[in-house]
Amino acid sequence: MKVSIHAGQRFLERVIATRNYTCFDVNTAIAYLEKVLEDVVPTSRTAQFALPGFENYKVVYRDNNVITIIPKGDKHV
């Protein structure tokens, strides 16, 4: 499962609660998310599921790509 740059940025901003980050930080977040999500097998082409280890956040997934990460109560997506 591939993780987009946008999802890496949203992970840092929303889950880790940091606004100042570098490209290295984003790449590290992407690598972390890919490692955490490597065993997740979505059952449909488009899905939302809880982020493992951070149950208050959802992963938005489409076509084998993590698009973004949103707070669990967010209804915008």
C-alpha cells in the first residue's frame, strides 16, 4: 500500500501535532505509515478505516493508495 505525500503531511499535522516539518520528516512519516499499513488488506476499492495505533484517526484509501488521514469524527470526506 502506497502512502501519498499529502497523507504523510496530514499525519504530521494532525496525529503528531506539528506544523514545522522538513522533507525528511515527511519521508520518515511516509515510511512509518507504509510499515504500519503493510499488513492491512482493504476489502473494497475505496475505504476508510482506523489508523492502527491511533484509533481517533481514519485512513482514507483508494486504489491501493493512502490519500489522507482525518480525525475520526470528521465528515468532510
